[in-house]
Amino acid sequence: MPRSLKKGPYIEERLIKRIAGMKKGDKTILKVWKRAVTITPEMVGFTFGVHNGKEFIPVYVSEDMVGHKLGEFSPTTKFVRHGGKMQKELEVKAQVKQAEPAPAKK
């Protein structure tokens, strides 16, 4: 439990009001900057644009996500690749494999 039971989960009231005014299954993306908001059952079926510091990542909320934070589903860093000699060898093998012509079908 990230917060004490006495305090309860962190929920933004303005966000709940915006959700209450929408229909279930509406395709509108609600932009959210507060990544620490806990997902509640009222949020299921809506799509949120969660800000990752640069852009808004669309997150469709399902029943499995209830109790988690919105920020957990919008990564802030992008994995590029590992470096080094082994990685270069793997990339060369992948390029050679792609360059080989596909066998002809009969």
C-alpha cells in the first residue's frame, strides 16, 4: 500500500468530475499530467493521455489496472540499445539475415 489507509488513495477530484460527464466507452483521450493518481473502478473503459515529460502516452484503462498509478503505464525513458562488441555482432547477424533473399514459393 503506497499510502496509509487513514489517508486513502490519491485521486484527483477534477479528473473524477470529467469522467462523470462522459459516456462509458467514449474514445476521447483525457490529458493527465498527474502521474501519481490512483486508478479507480470509475476510470475503467476510458483512455487517458498520461504525460511522460515530453508527450502524452495513450493508456486505455482495464479492470486489471485498478489500484495502480497512471504513471506506471507511461514510461518516461526509452530503451535504445546496449552497446559494446557483442551487440554490434548481433546487429551485423540480423542485417545479414534480412539481406538474404527469401526462398521462392511454388
